[in-house]
Amino acid sequence: MEKPVLSKLYVRNYSELYEYLNNSLKKIKPLEGEDFKLFMKKKITSAYQVIESELNKLLEALVLIQNAGDFYRELFKVYTGSTVEEYIVDVKKRIKLARNIYKWAIQELSSLDSKRKRKIVLTFRAGIGRLLSIYKRMDKRVVLVKEYLKEVSKMPDTRGDYIVVLAGLPQVGKSTLLSKLTSAKPEIGSYPFTTKTLIAGHLVVEPYGRIVIIDSPGILDTPIEEKNIIEYKAILALKHLADHVVYLFAYTPSFYYTLQEQLNVYESVKRLLGDKPITIVFNKVDLLSKTELEEYMGEIESKTGIKPIPVSALTGYNLDEIRQLLVSYLKEKKKLQ
Ligand SMILES: Nc1nc2c(ncn2[C@@H]2O[C@H](COP(=O)(O)OP(=O)(O)OP(=O)(O)O)[C@@H](O)[C@H]2O)c(=O)[nH]1
Ligand SMILES: [Mg+2]
């Protein structure tokens, strides 16, 4: 998945378009002795061109989103509540409608006597009003597209040869781990949802290529219909970007979340992944006694069937093991290609 060019796109909402249109129309001055009707036709033509070009820009952006891959398409749905296809159909309809209104306005103006200035002005205003209302009626939708594009512009470049997503509940140490495995500098904090979007770091392994490690927001043990947009980014990264997931557990009796909650989220992550490999890491072992560690690791292993790798992202304990494991997966992938 490539970070699409759509991160550079800009679309105007209704009030921005209104202001832009007003400024463009102000610049159109009548020529010496120009027929008033002709002048107003020129103005309405210009207004139509501005609105049509704005609608086309929006359409182009939507088509880019449509072709940007499953991650961006599904993220669009999370932000707007509709598919990008539904938006495309709607904008195409509005482009057609704008053309018809413009044609109507020109015909009306043509049929008027040049001397009936007031009538000409009223017809011009009716035309502009109808053209603008096409845009105004979809303003809520455009605002959502703008929010989506803003979010996309913050997304990291995740192109690489092997994509690893760090997942788990909030506060298990995902960002700390990323900061230790790569040169990325994610925000690390002692409150849940410190990470609100995807953050990428890289491990370059010559001559095999680039491992991209994506730090994701925490996922809670809640039903899918209660997920917020922040959690969705993690879910979509797991679903559409990951070649491999490193699932982190962390636990002390005073931790925010129980082991059972972490096991429940693990199960839902596994379902999202299908056949993709998953590595379980038990983090923050520096906080535990040997007996505690054995007890918790034993419970995880018995419930998941996978032996966790004990680490401390904070002290760096056992991080080499994770690094080497990821490198071996990259090598394996390259061998198979
Ligand atoms: N003792 C100890 N603390 C750790 C370790 N790893 C992370 N922490 C601390 O745990 C807290 C959360 O760490 P983060 O790396 O921000 O956790 P996260 O999983 O990214 O959290 P969210 O972004 O909220 O999902 C921070 O205060 C870290 O310093 C560890 O191995 N040992
Ligand atoms: Mg984080």
C-alpha cells in the first residue's frame, strides 16, 4: 500500500467555495459599452466554471481514494459512514445538475430583452443561487471528506518489504517498543490512547530490504460497534497493512487491564489476521518477580497456544530476540519471492 497522492489534495467546503466564488466574480468588470445581458452571461459562466471545477476536483479526489487500496477505502467509510462509491455517484449527479442549471440560466438570460436590467439581475441571481445550493446541500459530506483527507495526510509512509504491526491494549508498551527497535520517536505516555494514529519506524536489513514496524493505537475489549475512530485505525492496519503482528501483553495486579481482557482482544486480532503470523510478546517483565512472570506467561501460553517472548521495552531486555525473529521472517519472505 502506498501513501497515496491524495494526502496533498485540498477540497473546499461550502463557505470556502462561497468566498472564493465571490472574489472571482468581483474581478469580472464590464468592458467599455458592453451589453449588460452579455456581461451577466459572462458572470454566470464564470460562476458555473468555478463550481463545476470544484465538483470535478472533489470527484478526482474520490476516485483517487477509490483506487488507494482497501485500507484507505475502509478508513473513508469509518470517517464518512458511506462508501466512496456512494459519494462518487452523488458528485456525478451534482455535476450533471450544475450543467443543467447553467444551461437554463443562459437560456433565460438569452430570452430577455437587454433593457430589462432588473429582470436580468434577478435571473442571474436565481442561477447563482441554484448553482450554489448544489454545493451547499452536500456540505456535510464535503466536511467529512476534508476531515478524512486531513487524517490521511498524517498517515505514515508504510511502504516496505515486510510490514509488522504492533498491537495490543492501550499502555502495554507498543510505542516504547517501536522507539527501541527503530529510530522512530513516538509519543510515550502513562495514560491510555497516548497513540492516536499509526506511526511507522523502519529496520533496514541489507541486502534483504526494509521491515516497516507500525505502532498502532490500543484496542479495547469492547464490541466492534462501540469502537471509536482511533481504535479503527489499529483495526484497519491489522486487517489491511500487516504481514505480521507482534501482539503485546503487559500485566501487574495494578495494571489498567486484566489478562483476560488482553486475551479477548488477542482473539479478535487473530480473527482479523487469518493465516498471517503472530508473535506474542510479554512486556514490562522488569516489574515482575520470577514467580509472577511464570504464572502470567503460563496463562497466556495455555490460552493462546503460543509461547510469549518475555521482554522489557524499557530496559531493552530481550529485544534482540524480537529483532532477529523479524529479520528471519523478512529473509524467508524474500527467499520465497
Ligand atoms: N516498567 C516498564 N514500563 C514500561 C515498559 N514499556 C513501556 N512502559 C511504560 O508504560 C507506559 C506506556 O507505554 P507506551 O509505550 O506509551 O504504551 P502504548 O502501548 O504505546 O500505549 P497507548 O499509546 O496508550 O496505546 C509508559 O509510561 C512507559 O514508560 C517496560 O518494559 N517496563
Ligand atoms: Mg502508544
